[in-house]
Amino acid sequence: MNFYQIKLPKGVSYATGDLIQILPENPSEIVEETLKALKLEGNQVYTLISNDSTVETYVPEKITARQLFTQYLDLCGPPNRSILRAFLEAADQEGTSRLTKMLEVDQDEEVRTYLSDVNTSEFICEFSKYGIPNIDLIMSCCPHTKPRSYFIASSPMRNQNMVNLFVTKRKFGKNYKRKGLCTHYLENEDLKKIPIRIVQSSFELPESRHAPIVMVAIGCGIAPMLSIIQNKGSQNGPIILVYGSTSPKVHSKLMDEISKEKENGSLADVIYAWSDEDIINKEASSLGSSPEIENKTEDKILEVMKENKTLLWNYWSDPSAAFYYSGIPGPLPGKLKEFLLQLTIEEGFLSIEEAMATNNRHQVFVEVF
């Protein structure tokens, strides 16, 4: 997990719990390889004319080939069927044979193996030898780069002009050798300016500023929680954070941030759920993908919450208490709601009907990604 600070341009503001969207770029070496394969001059200027006004595009009207393939066409994601068809139109006999097999509904094992571990740039470089489609067809068919959304891990109450981000390094593909486009883009040490926009999330502050808050977060789901915690004033209700991840050894910066909030009184209680404290000593190839690693934290979250149910009830017993979850999708949000229902039954000495009616009066916010 990497920590970033982004200075906002004048006139751009954000609210507690908001998201920031970042439009990443393809690595320059991949761009140059793709331009070479397509026999395109990087500085050649093109004019974009859209035939469908309903299609959202970030591509400017005037653009060079290098700018187009750097910023706006996603060369690092898997090739889609449209780009396969585009190359089929220009292909010779050998290329037609290979591409036709790829477009079949029932693909053979060789085709499935190839498509499971190839990105769009590699596909273009491989199949350009059979024929090159016109650039307008490539522009229309190639997957376009989409903004990546990240929860802001800071509050405008602290600094209106700066946003903090905690970003997990995404790995995928065969032997997890491929990196997420945006996470890799942000790691560029020479990066000075990035395209951004602020987007409102479904998270809101509790209706009552005095309401206690119960937070559960996994991995980078900690970001909006930190935003809410930093928004806390001296008259706001207490906050308890349940945070799950692999190990504190790989989150030193995050641990420092959480400790500071606890020391200054913005955060009353913290419960950690570490699923693999020895992960730092393991080979990266043996860890699995980022979602697989995070999934192992689910059981640990529920385990530590059951161990601390008396402490959690001190918060949840207040009728105005709000609950927030931010993290991986799947069964965990539902299991957390079941836990809160059981907590209300056991600690509140209520029937299931009474407990359900009580819990329905609480504000509950869930964000998965």
C-alpha cells in the first residue's frame, strides 16, 4: 500500500467521504512499442470527430498519436472482442485463421491460454504482422482508459487544498506479474501533474453530530474512514474502528496515521484484525492476487469483533449510532449486519423482532470496491 498527497488546483474542493478519480497513462515504453507496430508517427496530429454524441469520451478534438496511445487508449488491459474484429478486417489469411478462432464462442485451450495472459499492446504488436487496421478503427475499437476511483483519506476540515490517498498495489495475471495501470502510473517518481476530478460517494456524516460511529474497513477501505475521523470535532460522538489487513509490518505509514488520530482524541478505540502477520517474509509469487489476500481477512474481522462484543455494544446501544463499512465486496457486509443483529439480541436482551426494529433505526453505510 502506497501513500500519496495530491495538491488540488484552484477552484477544486472536496467534502468528507468524497472520491477522487484519476485518469492514468500507459507506460511510455509500451506506447512506443505499440506505435512502432502500427507504423504510426507519434507526433502526427489527428482530429477526432464523434459519430455518437451519447458515448462519453475524454479524448480531445485535436490530438497526436502519442498522446492518444499514452493517455486515452488502455493498452495494459485485456484486448476486447471489438479490437479482435478490427484486426480481423485487415488480416491476411494466416491472421484471419487465428483471429477467427479467438472470436469463436467455444475457444480451444490454446486460445484461452493466450487470451488469459495478454494485454492490448501485446496483442497489437503480435497481430500487426498480419495486417494493420486504420487508426480510426483502432480508436473506435480499442478499450478506452477509464478513470480509477479512490476514496480520499483526509478531511477538508484539516486541509482544503490537499488530499491524502492510500493505494493498494494491484497485481494480476499469470504468476501475478502484471501491475494495475493506475497504481503503476502513480509510482512514477517523475510524476508532477495528474488528471483528476472529485466525485461524491454514498457516504454521509451521521444525522446527529453526537452519534457514536462503528467503522469496519479492509485494506484501502480505511481511506474514507480516515476522512470521517479527521472531520470529527470536539463535540462529536466517539468513534471505534475495526481495521483488517495482512500485517502491521507492511502498513507503517497507515499505523502512524491511526495512532495520531487516537492520540489527539479523534478516534476513541481501535481493534485490529491481522490475517497474516508473517506475510512480509513470504515470496510475492506465493501470495495470490490482491483480492485473494484481502479475502483472508474476512474471518479475522468477525473473530475480533466477537471477542470485543461488549466494547462494540457500548457504541451500538446508542439509538443514534451509525455503522460504516468500506472494503471488498462479497458476503462480509451481510455477515456484519448479522453480527450487529445478534449483538443487539444478546447484549440488549431483545427478541429477534425487537432487535431488527432497533437496528433498522440506525444509519448504515456500505461501500465496496
